[in-house]
Amino acid sequence: MKLARFNTLGQYHDAWSVVILCAPDSFLSFDDESVDQRHELERSFADLRDGFHFAEKRLKDVRMARICREMIEMSYEAYVAGDSTLGAHSLQECEGMIWPGRALPVKHAVEAERRAYGELKVFADVTVSPYPYEGTEGDLGVVQRDLYEHAAMACASRLNEETGFMMVWVKCADGAVREIKARSQKKAREEIKLGVAARDVVGAASAQLLVGGGLLVYHLEEAGRPLIAVMNLRRDGAFQPPRFHLNDPVTFSASAGAHIGASITA
């Protein structure tokens, strides 16, 4: 009889975090023994499959659950094929569909639904972003670069906060960078929306250090540019080189009124 690996949703989500942080070849040993990375990759994805009933309870939709299962398989196939970028992004997008606080723009879910059902219903009206997921620092616009530098300096003294943090800024038309200190993220989004509508705001940024301090994420926005998420993963006490993910514009898009600030939700 196979013993259950997880007893709670939180334990199951921890397994997702391990795969996202460690796949395909950075799984760690806690007893100083060598790690068979391929075996750990296989075992970790088996855990995601076996515990998926926790995700099904959250999704409460048979079709969406089937799509998410397909995304897990897409991620696994990509890792095995040596495409760690596609593997990570497929899994992170799927994670965001199950835990909305981690939501990403829909991209790989479209292909997952097509693979699972041969047709699109849930994502029939989705236009997949033309931007590649992976970019470089050279993709930052002038405003985004200013906000990135300002945010990095503001975060420097807070990087060891185990409880994590969230900060939001805007760049004003006069060139000043101002922190948004609203009572809630919803209020911050409303304030940014008003600034954009009044043409007083030309860029927006957020920085979030996740609980535990293992991942620092910046979201950088500027009119006429893709939304850029800068992912900074910390391993063994040091941050790895940042990765730049390009997404469709949100705050400065034509539909900003309906979706403003979606990129600065926790």
C-alpha cells in the first residue's frame, strides 16, 4: 500500500515550490549524500500527480482540472527534453491557476486545453502573448529601468525579512518616483489607475519578497512596453542572476480600466 505524501493543501503546495525552485537538476540532499537528479525529478512530478486531488478541490471545475493536469505533463516533458524554461513557465502558470495569488498571464494553458480536449472552450477567446517569456535586461524601457534601480535600492535593506514584504511605486510625469502607501493592494491599484488616467503616472513597479526570502520578484510597467517580471531566486544565501519574463501590458494597455494593477497582486 502506497502511503500518502501529503495530508494538507499546504504540504502539497510546498511540493510545487520544490519543483519550481529545484527542477531539473538542483534538487538537494539533507544528508550530504549525492542526489540522482533524474530520479528526484521523476519522484517530484509523481508527487504532483498523486496529490492533485488537493488542487481539484480548489478548482471545482472538471475541465479546468484536466487542463491543469495536462500542464503538469507539459512541464515534465519539457524538463525531460532539456527545455527548463518551458518546464518552469508551464508549471508556474499552472500553479497560478490553482492558487490565484500566483497567477500569471494565460499562455501555455491554451495549448494544454487543446491537447486535452482537441478544442478550446475555456480559453477560446485568449490571444496568446506575442512576447517571449524570457527576455534580458536590455528589454527594459527607460522608465522601467529607472523604477528597477529605485526598487532594488529600496529593497536592499529588507532582503532578510522572513515574513516577506510588498512595495509599490509609480514614476510621475515630472520624473519623480513615489512610493504608494495605500491601506491595501486594491487601494494601491485604484491610486495608480487615477494617476494613469490623469496622465500623471508614466510607469509603475512593485517588489515582493516571498515569505521565507527565497524569491524576490519585481514587476515593471511602462507605456508602450511589455510588462516585465524580474525573478531573483536565492540559493545558499545568495541571489542567482535575475531572469526577465516578458508579458502583455496591463496597466498601460487599452483595457487598463478593467485590469489595472493585476501584476501587483500578491
